[in-house]
Amino acid sequence: MQYAVVRTTANPSKQFRGIEGWPSLYKPKVDGSIKQYSATRMKLSNGPDSIEVGWMAGDKGCMDTQCPGFVHVAKDVPLGDVPERYSQIDGEQYTWKLFIDKV
């Protein structure tokens, strides 16, 4: 498993308005029947409260309109959209911009 985590120290005067990133798009083979999955997510949390953005393949979690609190705001990226191109190891890289923004 590979992942990156960014944490900040507790400071009541520090406020975050959002996050953004451009994760690479890969298409690893996964087998949902044995609980494998591939996912990319960004999570902004404050104690037990959090909001997440990302995509996944396989049998894990809840990332669609069936999740409590789901709000679809990016009309240019329809739900269930599938990338046309994927990154290749030691080859061309493709990304999708993911962000959470306070409006």
C-alpha cells in the first residue's frame, strides 16, 4: 500500500478553505471478489467530521450518490465518468484535478 499524509499542528486560529491536487491516473488490475481495490482520495477533516473527494475501483467503501451527505457539484465531470487515458509506469502520465473548496 502506498499513501501520503499531511497533518498540521492544532491551532484554533488556523483555517483551511480547501485542498487540491492532481493524482496520476493508473489502472491496476483488481479482483473485487477477493476484496482488492484501487483508490485515490483526498480527505479534509476536523476531528470526527470530514469531507472526501476521489475515485476507486473494486469492492470497498462508498463513493457515490448513495453516501450520506454526497453533493455533486462538478457538472463537467459526470458521475461514473471513466478516464480515456491512463498513466504508464516509466511512460506518459495523466492526471485528474481533485479539489475541495469552500464557496
